[in-house]
Amino acid sequence: MGIIRGYICSSCNFEKNYFIGIGFSNQKETKLFECINCNAIKKSKLSNPKCSKCNRKSLNEIMDFTKKLECPRCNRREFNFEIEGSWD
């Protein structure tokens, strides 16, 4: 089973859901990463992925879902973890 992590921006109300985990498939686990350089958010099955925005390998896995992230729309650090669910 996988987990749905949903984020909502407190500033512009932009909402984005990320389906992470493995579900019921026999594939690698999908994890959520944040780029150190440009603060982009990326989900990937790779252990050391590249950022799709700045093309650098400077991604850290997001382990603390209580910290605010940078909003992809307004670029303010007000992207908060708000929604959690499950998927198959």
C-alpha cells in the first residue's frame, strides 16, 4: 500500500498531491525529494535522482513532513503538509 502526501500553500492556496510508496506492485518504492539548490519537489524511485528543474544531483529525501516547503506556484516557503491518505 502507498501513501498520499498532500500539500497546500498557505499563501496562494495551490494544492498538490504526491503518491509515494509501492502500492501493490513489485516495483521500487517511490520517495519524495527536495532540491537543495532550487527547492523543487520531486518524487522518484531512484536512490540518487537528478532535479528536473536545475538538473543537479542535490536532492534530499523529505523525512520531516512538518516543515514548510517552497510552493511551486508562488515560490514562498508556505507549502504545508495537510493531506494524508492511502492508495493501492
